[in-house]
Amino acid sequence: MNLRTRTLAALSATLSCSALAIEPQGIPLGEMMAFTPTIDVSGRYDDNFRAVEKGAESSFISRLSPAFVLSMEGAKSAYQLKYRADVDTFLSSAKDNNTDQHLTLDAGYEFDTRNRLLLDAGFHKVEDTESQEQHLQNDRYTTTNAGGVYTYGARTARTQVDLAADYQQLRYQNTEHLNAERERNTTALRSTVYYAIAPKTKLLLEGRHSVFDYLSNDNLDSSNAALLGGLVWDATAKTSGTLRVGGERKSFDHGSQDSLNGSLWEVGATWKPRTYSIFGLKTRRGLDEGYFGATAIKAQSTTLSWEHQWVERFGSEVSYTRSSNKYHSIDREDKIDQFGIGSTYKMYRWLDLKAGYKYVKDDSSYAGQSYRRNVFEIGFTAGL
């Protein structure tokens, strides 16, 4: 694999797509640039699109999602500009019609065999009908982020080092300053050392430090520090994954808030007993930023998934997620179960047909915050 191909592959590492995803052709714009448009059209029935315990509203919702990728490759660099719009139209509630927009820019550089750099930036404009204050208005907010990861060490060397930084802004566009107390700037730093103990297995040691600066709610200003150890492995053609385990401490800037300590883990693993069948496990535990009156949330979730390609053109995926959120400084705990099943039929190289179902159950100890939700969906994805 040459430098250009490896750099572009690194840019795409975080993308999640099934084995049956369409393979759209790009429109060449010179020798180094290509423009690849796609469109996703779907219709879904949601029997509780506000995710509430009482007074549930249902609606058929159509979604039109045009998107494009503008990519450019050089001898030792690669760039991707991505845009996607999600236009939702509610048949039973026109006031909830909305358009989400997502714009990201990724760049990768491989200066030589030992020095590599990945940069990313993004802007996301979202309107959420599941707002805690949905009886007043939908939640409208934007996030803006920029960051990068510098890697030192040849890919075949025993040791590699990652140095990463990220900055994010969260802003709300609600009327009457709704949720304005949640607006914040977040600065995150990370350093990871990898040490190979086998050809396809590495030990890792990772340190993290994040600073949360709230614009109007100084009581929530805080910093998180974490130290983790673990493994990265791709030992066989059937198994691969990452394991991080450690501890985390959240310290508030104001003495009126007690510091929080807790265990932290992040695990992601896949098992492929056959080339056409993939089992997945993801689990995480950590401290998240608080809301609904909480100063922080101790969050834990586990997801099990199975993706299977039954024949060349038809595949399915089943997943189950169990989550638990414990709110600090208020008496609330949510236990959430989510089940999903979907199928994809690859009609042509450039056209996929899809159908799916999702069920969500949230049992909350806080009065009025439990709910049940069923979502049925059909649609297609098309490219050139």
C-alpha cells in the first residue's frame, strides 16, 4: 500500500458501513480530485417522536438526505470535504419540520515513514424533537469542532506515539434562552503510547485531560483527567479490537461542587467466524457532562451486534444496547434498552433498498421521564 492510499484509508477509518453499502462512482475533477454525490430517501413511522411518558405524539416522517464527498489525493496527502443535509417532514405535525446540516473536513499527511498527521474540523446544525423541553419548543443547537492527531513512529516499529488535541463549541439557538446554561467550550488533550508485544498486538498507555468552560453556568466549569491502559489487537483474520481500562477524575473549579472519581473503560471488538458474518461488542463506562439539573452523569452502555450477508445481494443486521445513566447531585437514574433490526438489498452497485425497526424503552426513576418508542422505516440509498 503506497503513502497516498494509506493516508486516505486513515481518513476513512472512523466511517461505519455495512458490507452491502453502495459503491458510488465519483465525478473526476482533474487527476487528483473527485466529486461523489449520494442521496438517501426514507419514510418512517414513529409512535413517540418526542420520547415522552405521557401525551405521546405519532407521525409518519419522510427524510430526504442529499450528500456529497469532495476528495483530493496527493503523493503524501489526502483531503475529504463532506456535506449532508437531513430534511425531515412530519405528516402529522408540520411545525416540527426541520433540516439538520453536517459539514466536515478531514486532511491527512504522511511526511515520511515516521511522521503522520490527521486533521479534522466540523460544523453541525441540529434540531431535536426529543428535547427535555419539547412542550415548549424543539431543541436547536450547533456544534463546531477542530482537532488533530500527530503520530510518531513507523508502522512497523515496536513503538508509536499519538499526540491529539480537540476543541469544540456547543451553542443553542432556542428562544427565551432555553438550555443556554448548557452552552460551553471544550478543550481536550490526549497522549497515547503503543508498544508492540506481537506482530499484530500492541499494549497501550493513554492519558487524557479535558477542560469544560460554560458560558453562563460557572458552577459547572470543570476538568476531567483520565489514565488508561489496554490492548489493540488484530491477532487473526477472525478477531480484532481495542481495550482501554482505567480511572477518571472530574474536578470542579468552584469549591461548592465535590470532585467525582470513577472507573473508565472503552472496549470495541469484532469476531468474524465467516467472511460474511460479523459479531460486534462495544461497551463504555465514563463521566459525561450533566444536564436536567445534574452536575455530571455516570454513563455505562453495552452494545451487541450481528451483521450477516445471507446471499450476495441481501444482508441483515441486529443490535441490542443496554445503557445506564446515573445523575450526580439529583436523585435520578435511567435504564435504557434499545433493540434494532434492519435489512439491505443491493439492487445495483449504485442502489440499496433498506428496511428496519427500532424499539426503545427508558425506565427512569425520575417522575414523568420514562417512555416507550417504536420506529419503523423503509428507504433507499442511491449514487452514480
